[in-house]
Amino acid sequence: MDSKMENKIKLLFVEDERMLAEILADTLSERGFCVTLAADGEEALARWRELKPDIVVSDVMMPRMDGFTLVKRMRAEGYTAPVLFLTARSATEDVVRGFEVGGNDFLRKPFAIDELIVRLKALLGRMASAEEENEEFSIGRYRFIPAAGRLTIDGENVALSARESDVLAALCRNKGQVVESSGLLMRFWGDDTFFNLRSLNVFISRLRHHLSEDKSVEIVSIRGVGYKLRERG
């Protein structure tokens, strides 16, 4: 294999609009990605099994197999790398379902190519500093290791997604203080649009569920500002 290809990020791009897919593939190839295209979920599943890509970008509404079903099947087969959904819809229920099946982020159509690249780099940017690699937090009865995406209570482990770990770590580093939603959105999503705010709210709801076994721990919403992680005495 060409050494230049080896250094590129393997990306599986699943999109049934062929012209859009080819234009994006050409641009992404110039920006450090090795792109494999698939036109629907069934083709994507076969390509994924061959390629084992570093990241997957998938449309939601597609013939033969939709994006949600595709990602659910990949996760069931042990795929842990990031997945970004492209969607023309913005209903909260769709966002919730996307995260439930294992998606890491959403990007609403139409979008700018630079925004897509920012999102991809944010999802792939898991190279933590030495200090962050060794971080460990105590939250009530929970112990949380961000680098491992592991939340533990009474010997039971909960595996967090990369984005869940990112958000919870930001709250833990500022425990007892308000963390602004806009800051979280800019850091992890690349912009603070209302659509992305919906996504953040979904992650906060999921984190509250993960932390629900210890009633002394809560994530408080500060209306119009952000969130605060606190432990009640």
C-alpha cells in the first residue's frame, strides 16, 4: 500500500445521492481522508466489514437499509469508532434514536464541507494529553475514567460513548460550577446552533440516566446558560 494512503484516515461515506457523495469524497480525499463510498445500508455493511474504517459518515434515510439500522448492526458486531449521521430532519425524536443506536454526532443537511471536516476532526480527536490520560474522578459513589469511557458504581461498569465521556469530563473538571452550553457546543460540536443544542440536551439526559443510581449526584440545568454537576450532602 502507498505510504501516503497508509497515513490517511479511513472513512466510510454512506450516501444515496451519488453526485453529493462523489463531490464530498473528492474534497475529503484532498483533506487527509481515504474515502470509501456506499449507496445504501446493505452495501455499507459489506464495505464496513472489509474496511473496518476509522470513522463512518452515514445518511439516515436510504433505500434497502436506513442509517440507524446500519449503525445498530455495526455496533452489535463490536464497532466502536465514531459515527456521524447526516440528516435532513431535525426532530428531537430522530436525534434521540440516532444516539440510542450508537451515533456520536449529527449534521443537518445542507451543510458546509468545512463544518463536516471540523466535526470529523472533533470526533477523531481522541488524543488526550498525558494529564487527561490519567484523569479519574469521584462523583458520589461513582468513579469515572474519561480516557477509558468507563463509569463505575458498586463494582458495576457503564460504558460511555466518546461524546458522553467528553461532556461528563468537562462537567467533572468544573464540578459545582456552571459550564456554559455554548462552550461545550463550540468545543465538541464546532458550533453552537440550536440543532446542536438539541444534541447536547440528549447527551445530558443520557448522562443523568447513567448517574441515576446515586441520588446525591445531579446535573442541574441553568436555564439559558448551561449545566452544573453537583453532589448533594
